[in-house]
Amino acid sequence: SAVISQKPSRDICQRGTSLTIQCQVDSQVTMMFWYRQQPGQSLTLIATANQGSEATYESGFVIDKFPISRPNLTFSTLTVSNMSPEDSSIYLCSVVRDRGIYGYTFGSGTRLTVV
Amino acid sequence: GEDVEQSLFLSVREGDSSVINCTYTDSSSTYLYWYKQEPGAGLQLLTYIFSNMDMKQDQRLTVLLNKKDKHLSLRIADTQTGDSAIYFCAESKAAGNKLTFGGGTRVLVKP
């Protein structure tokens, strides 16, 4: 299965600043997904990132707040902009393997605390 | 709309079987997955089942799917302390589509 390296693993940030999270995959993948897991909650999809096109955002998430880049088939970034304490969450990237039939692989996550 | 629900908590004694339940509302859910999340870690895919299957067994894990009732269960045989984690069920409509997750079931295995 694909191996995902996600950085940073955790960070503590001041409100009003931005943090960019990187996701590097060891093989080329078509689709990458960014999820948010708020404390004690389940995972919610933020957006789907395809190489060469704009990311597709889920309801409640906007590009100005969560800009995403997908410059090639092995890399993506998610930026959390103008952070507030409500953005404190774990952010995870995920890739489809085998066209998703056999499941999705997740990065280890970025634990973000906004103070 | 899409909705996937799980019970919040399960406590089980080491060596017993655990059964984690999941219900979903969308009959077009085609692929159903069970993920495990240990503290401070990402999600690990445990097993999956397709909607045209009723059961799947993989070592200590047994997945049962009742399409009529839209009910999915994960049975862990001979539960060990290392099985203590949060278990998420998830569904997707088609291969490569986004996953919709349940709220997660926290399993605590007592010695």
C-alpha cells in the first residue's frame, strides 16, 4: 500500500496565523483527500485534491480558509489560514489505492492547537 | 443525506469477543470499511466488505453486512489489550469516492 509522510506531526500556533501541512506519497496517486478530526469527533472531509485542477470543497469549507495545492501526483499541501482556536483539530491526508476498492490509506495526521 | 452511526463505547474483557455495530442510511453505499485509530496515530484499514457480500472473515475479524437493515458489524475474536482503540466504520458510493465516517466506537479491553 502507499506510504504517506505528513508534516508537521503537531504544532501549536497563534491565532490569526496560518499553517501549511504537507503530504508526500511514495507513489503516484490520482486523488488525495484532506480530512479534519475535531477533538473527540469523527473525520469530516474538507476537500478532494486532484492534480492539475482546483480542489473540490465540501459544504462548510471554503478555499480562502483552507487553500490546497496539488502540484504533482505525489504531493499536496493544505493551509489553515487565519487560525482561531476552533481550528484546533487533527488534519489528515488520505489517498486512494487500487481505485479505492480496497480502501484508503491515511497519513499519521497533524495535530494542530491554536492558542 | 448520508449518515453513518455507531455506538460510542464498548467495554470487553480480554479473551472475549467484541462486536461493534454500525448503521447507515444510504442504500447506495457500495463499499464499507472498518478503520482502527490508536491514540496519537492515524487510521489503519482493518477490513472492508462490498455491498454484494454478506460476510467476510479475516483472521480474528468477521464483518457481517445486512443490506436490508443497512447494518454492519465487526466482530473481533479473542480480544486483546492491543485492540483497545477507536473503531470507525465508513462507506463510499463508488470506488475512489469520498468516505463518510461514523462517529467512532471507543473499545476498552480490560485484563
